[in-house]
Amino acid sequence: MASPAVRFCIALSAAALLTALAFGLVPEDLDVRTDIVGYPTYANFNINRYFWAYGFVVGLFPLLTFSIYLGLTRIFGRRGQPREPIPAPL
């Protein structure tokens, strides 16, 4: 019943929500033990959070969008299809 555009918007929104929830689980504080104190250590700045954000946006978000879209297509996309086989051309 749902058009491909509607399924894509639903998949995009769900993937964005799940990616944001997963990124919220990444720790904000820097967790290292070192003798050298630089600005990131002094300011408790976690540079690894940027790498996690990149990985989520480039890897997790598209995979979630694609898999949710395929799942929605499998569930809702087949309805309304003709049950009779299409005759072969003569």
C-alpha cells in the first residue's frame, strides 16, 4: 500500500533515530592514563568521538536505511500485486 517514497522516508527516519541513539552511547569523556598532559587531556576532550561519529554516519546509517527499506518493501511492497501470472508475449 505504501509507495516507495513513503517507505524510503520511513526507513530514513528510523535509521537516523537508531544511529542517533547508538551515537548517544559513545562516551563523551576521555578515558586515558598518561604522563604527558596536553590540551586534549587537560580539557577532557575525546577525539575518538569524532571517529565514532564518522563511522556511524558513513557505515551504520546507510546500512540501517537499506535494511529497513528492504524489510518494509518485503512486508508492505508485495501487497496489491496481481496474483495471476503475466502472459508471455506472442
